[in-house]
Amino acid sequence: MAYRRTPQIQARLDAQRAGIVQAASDLVAESGYAAASVSRVAARAGIAPGTVYNHFAGKAELLAEVFRVVVGNEVDAVRQATQRAGSAVERVVAVVETFAGRAMKRPRLAYALLAEPVDPKVDELRLRFRRAFTEVVADAIADGVRSGELPPQNAGVVASALVGAFGEVLVGPLATGQADPDTVPTAITFATRGIGATDATHA
Amino acid sequence: MAYRRTPQIQARLDAQRAGIVQAASDLVAESGYAAASVSRVAARAGIAPGTVYNHFAGKAELLAEVFRVVVGNEVDAVRQATQRAGSAVERVVAVVETFAGRAMKRPRLAYALLAEPVDPKVDELRLRFRRAFTEVVADAIADGVRSGELPPQNAGVVASALVGAFGEVLVGPLATGQADPDTVPTAITFATRGIGATDATHA
DNA sequence: GTCTATAGTTCGATAGAC
DNA sequence: GTCTATCGAACTATAGAC
């Protein structure tokens, strides 16, 4: 063996891999999955196209990794937002505001992650991460029911309804880039009413 | 010209094409898109695999056509259900019950159409047909607001929220085949409350 | 990482329609 | 007699197993 993978080499490879994912994320954030060709990703990462395949079995694997990393951060952000909030209603509102607020800051990226037709592997991840979001919301609903703040209801079903609603509400504005200014307030009112909160008005 | 496409031939070709779509639909309804290989579709339609390519440019085109035909029927069914109903609330309830009821009768098919990871071309159609469902619901909401039955709200945004909610609520049960018996009632209560109907109780 | 199996697609030959 | 639709085996690529 003339070559051993020393810690230094390993660190460089890890950094290279992270650079590839970052370059691909940036391209997706700018122009969607369609713009994230292997050659463009490689060019932005400062490497040769073939080097991408040292880290990923193919383009689909790379895009799946981008999805995992970016959406994983979104799930964390939403989870943390619910932990800062108090009542169940506040927690659900925090989910919408956090989710929508972050999406609107990088609309092209959000559209790509939420809806852009890409690859069955990414579809698979969409399903999985939707379940992760749903669990966060379901916890809030279940707590609210336990405390008596919300009427009795099937927390899992209602949580999936809310997650589906939030996602679908954002797809339109994100696709066109034209966000009706009362999209988020409407979603909040809808969600608040839907879970049976006693006061559904918003100044 | 020694050969012209006569009406008889054309009719036979049309029937053959329809037979291919039907065979593919049946396979998807039984075991999902994964079971709809070109050779199996051809076998069920009683033709050779190559003949499929006289009608469709490729497998993706065939699956897209299956989606168009089947989901087109679903949109029609939901639209007709809303036309039979009276008030806005009844129309929204009719959407859930029709949509969910038909889905539960052919759960494997419904899952395939709603969520099964397949091909970007089908993803594209999912987005398009979701907009069609949303328009039906938005009409009901807008009418309800106009008549004073519902509080003022952005009908388009609320309709997309409802469509997203209904779809997401069904994905779980359809994927597992285990439908929690109060899934649909929960969805109805959620939807009724969400649109601000005054009476959200259900016996 | 290699190998095998399977699935999508192509294409020359054949049969049948005009 | 010419043209077209169909067949089905061969090719190619991809994916899963070891």
C-alpha cells in the first residue's frame, strides 16, 4: 500500500465533500434543481466533474444529500421555534411563521425543496421529512389537548393536515415569486381555527 | 399510396391505446407504479412490449397518461359532488368525503397518484391537478364568503390549505393501509373549523 | 467494487391491410 | 405491390446483491 488515508487526508476529503454539497445548495437556491448539473456544481466547488463521483454514486445521490442537509436545518429551526413558544396555539403559529418566513427569504430554494419535480429519490425524502415536521406539530397539538387549551382531537391527523396545508399554501407564491401579502396571516387564521382554538381573531 | 389509415384501423388503434392505459391503470391500482413495467403492461393488454412504443414515446409518457385519465376522473367526481351540495360548508364536506371515500376504495391506486415517488413528469402533473382541485374548493369558499355564510377570507389561499391538508391526511393511512377510523371525521371537523363555519360540531 | 438480474428501449423480420 | 403495424429477441443501462 503506497497510500494510506491519514487524518489529514480524511479531513480534506470531508471538506471537499461539504464544499460540493454547499456548491450544489447554492445553485439550487439560485435557480432550482434544474441548474444543479454535475458539471456546474463541480465548477463552483472548484473541482473536476469526475471528482464529484468520488463522493456520490451519482447526481441523484448528490441532490438527495443536499435535500437532507438543507431540510434537516429547516426541521431543526421549526422545532426550536416551537420550543421557545408557550401555548399550543403559539407553537403552531410559530411553526407557520418560522417555516414561511425562512421559505420567503430563499423562495427559489424553498420551491425546489417543496415541490420542484426532480427525482424519485428526492420524492422519497420529501415524504420522510414531512413526517418529521408532522411529529413536531403533533407534539404541540397533543400537549394542547392534554392541558385543555384545545378540544379533544386526533393530534396526528390534525398535525398532518396542518403540515399539508402549510406546504400547499406556500407552493403557489413560491412558484410565481408573487406572495400575496395576506398569505401567511390567512394561513395562521386558518390553522388557529382548524385546531379549535377559542380565539381565532388577529389584529 | 397502397395503405391508408382507414376509420376501422384508427378505431382499432384507439382501442388498443385505451387498452394499454387500462392495463397500466389496473396494475397501478393493484401494486403501484413499481408494478407497471412496460412488459407487464403489454402482457396484460395482450400485445408485445414493442407495440407500446407505437402509442407512447416511453414509459414515462404512458404513466403520465394513466395519471391524467384517472385523476381527471377524480377531479370531475369531486366537482360534481360540490354541485350537488348546498351551503359552502356542505360543499367542502362533500369534497373531503368524495375524495377520501373514493381513495379508500382503491387505496393502492390513491397512494400511487398522491405520493408514490415515480418520475418528474408525474410530479409535474401532480402540481397541475392540485391546482384543479383547489379551484373547485376556492369556488365553494368564495361563494360562502359572498353569501355571508363564511367570514371574509382569501378563498384561494384557504382552498390551497384545504387541498394540501386533505392530501396529506390521506397519505399516511393509504401508505400503511391502516386507516384510523376517525381520520375522515377529524379532517371534516378540521376543515369546517378552518374556514370559520359557525357550527363545527358533528354528531 | 464487481457481478448478476431486471427493466426500458430499439430494430429487423413478418404478417396483414390497402 | 407497397406500406404499416406488430412482434419479440437483442441491446443497453441501471440497480441490487454478495
